[in-house]
Amino acid sequence: MKKKFRFSMSTTQIIMLSFLLAILVGSLLLSLPISAADGKSVSYIDALFTATTATCVTGLVTLPTVSTWSVFGQIVILLLIQVGGLGIITVMSGIMLALHRKMGLGDRLLLQDAFNLTTLSGLAAFIQRVILGTLIVEGIGALAYMTVFVPQFGVRGIWISIFNSISAFCNAGIDIISENSLCDYATHPLINTVTALLIILGGLGYIVWWDILRVCKTVKHHRLRHLTLHTKIALSATVCLIIAGGISFFLLEYNNPLTLKELSLFDKIQVSLFQSVTTRTAGFATLPQQNLTNASSIVSLLLMFIGGSPVGTAGGVKTVTIVVLAASAISTIKNKDNVTLFHRTLSKQAINKAVAVTSMSFFILFISTVLLAATTQANALDILYETVSATATVGLTRNLTPILNVWGKLIIIATMYLGRIGPISLALALNVKRRSENIIKNPTEDISVG
């Protein structure tokens, strides 16, 4: 009897293809005349770039969002941002739950991979909490924005508030206020605070949310002690990076006449802190990035590459990844057998994954930087800023994105896509057939390292 050929894809490959499908559908819709503000079709390459940056929640744009796209086009972009921030699999699962359809094993495996979870139990409830929590936070953010934007823009301020809230929470960095992002609101305390909080909440990750709520409900004393190791690492790394980044920008830009010099002390502090927050994959700019000193730009590159925390809307290699790598390096230097954090021993699998994610991100970054340098006439810092921003799905640019040629746009499109689906997901997806471990292990031999 002939064996029937069955084509099957891994869950990671399905996730990759779902993002690709969303980008292609979005690009077709954005290339229609109805999507353009002037009623004329936007070139397909720009429509594809916009669909990619929205779905991958990056924020780099070749055309100004506020003046290029009609209301229909802006709705398409916002839907892509929301779908890209939550993940296509999450949105489809939410629709299934709303229609009272039971989730099968295949659906649960998809969700497990999409959120990088270690268990299949309670996934339906988890998705419900994710969607509900997202809508609540975005709704509160929109209402807060309305107190500023409605008096300024009238009825249109409602749409601007909704758009900005979703974009900020999803760490997309796309807005429909002006062509210079949030530079006009650089010293506005409410806009700074609301935007920063939405970025941080989206970047912390849903696992951290539920863990904090669990501890607040069940534990009365010494609550920090009862948080999971993941939450402790994510929270401590986030706080440290925001403070360290804010101090760095404050000191390095203090006397820069193009950025902070003419501002009051309070404004210098809030602008510095916002720059520290937004570089962690959000992409909103209250300072023109090309006006930063070289030192500040290098600090921005580091913060962009690190990004937010796992199982959230942010990109980058993630805070937990960097902390695990740092702890592993310190343990090696101290000649310790185990890597420990907060009196807990890290698994070898976690360390290996951190190494794999960081290595793959560096590889993607290196290739895209070389290719962009070969096809674009720009200085090295501007090119590196662009590629790091695309790899970590940040969205900040030193004014290079609008002047990219076709080859440059294609390179950044590919970089944003690879940066969003995750280097480790890409590696797993290409390995269709997983090799089982050999029963007989190969002999071990020492080598010289360093």
C-alpha cells in the first residue's frame, strides 16, 4: 500500500506564517486608493513597509502616518498594531472563545508557543485575562489622553486618543498626531506619564501582571518574597534600566543645546526618563534622535537591543535574557558550578536559550547592518541606529527611514519581520524535523576559550 503524504507544520512555523499573512493582507488593503488621504494609491513597497511596521509593532515609517493615510487606512494600521501586539494566534483564540468553541490540543500548543509558556493547563482562562486586561488598560489610557487631545483637536481627539493608547501599549510607536511623533509634547507631564506607563505595562509582560495580582490577593506580608523568579527578574531589570537610562541621558544631554540645555530641571528629568522608557522598543520620540550626542545614541542602542520583558508586547532580546546572561558570566568568573538569582538556581535550558536568542539577534543585526550599509549612503551611526531599531522592533530613527531606497526598505522590512517573530522561533521553525537525542553520546573534549 502506498503511504499517504501528510504535510505538517510545527507550531512555530504556523506562528511565522500567520504574521506573514497578516502583513500581506494589510499591505494589499493599504495599497488601495481608499486607504490614502488624497485618494491615490500609495506605492506597494510603502504599503508593505507600513503593514510590516504595524504588524511587527515597530514604528519605523517611510511616510508620515498622520498625513498619508485616510481614516480607513488608519483603521487598518491600528488593527494590524493590535493584532501584532497581541499575536494573531491570541486574537483567533479569543474569537473562538467568544463563539464558545472548544480549544483543541493543536490550538493549545499554538498558544503555548506563542506565549512561550511551559504548561498547557489554564490556557483558555489565560487568553481571556490577556484580552480583557489589554482592553481595560488601553481603555484607561485612551480616556486619560482624551483630557488633552479632545480640547485640542475636538471630536477627532477621541480617535487620536484611542489610536495612541493602543499604539503605546503595543509598543508600536506609531501616532496620528503630527509628523514629528510626540516632540510637541516633550514637556507635557500627563502625555509623558500616560505614554510611559502604557509602554511599561505592555513591556512587562502578562505573566508579570498575573503574578503581581496573585500575590496582592493571597499574601499579606513580605509580598516581594512570594513573587516568582521570572517576575523578580523582569521587575528589577525594568526598574534598573529605566533609572540607569534616565540618569545617562540626563547627564549626557544636560548641556546639549539641541535637546535638554534650554529646559528647566523638572523638564530635563521627565524628558530623560521618557527617552529611557521609549528606547525599550516603544518608538515614540519627544527628542529628535539625530540631535542626540554620540554617547547618548550609543546608550540608546543598548537599551533598544535589550527591549522589554518576555510574554508582552515589547521586542528586543528581552530583559530576562540579558539578566540570565549576566548572571551566567558572573558565575563563570567566580568559578561556580551553578547560576543563581534571588536564591534560586537557573536551569541549563534557560541559559542555553538566552545564549541562542542573543546570538541569533546579533547575527540578524550584523547581516542587516552590512546590507543596509552596502545599499544606503548614510553614516555608520545612522545605519546602526536603523538596524537595531528594526531588529528590536523599536521604531526610533535618526531620520534615515524616510529616505531609504527600495533596497533599503526591503532590508528593513525583512529585519522587522525577523525581529518580531523572534530569533529562537526562526531557528526552531527552520528545523522541521526535530532530532531525538542520541542514546550514545559523543566523547567530550576540552577546548581553549577566550
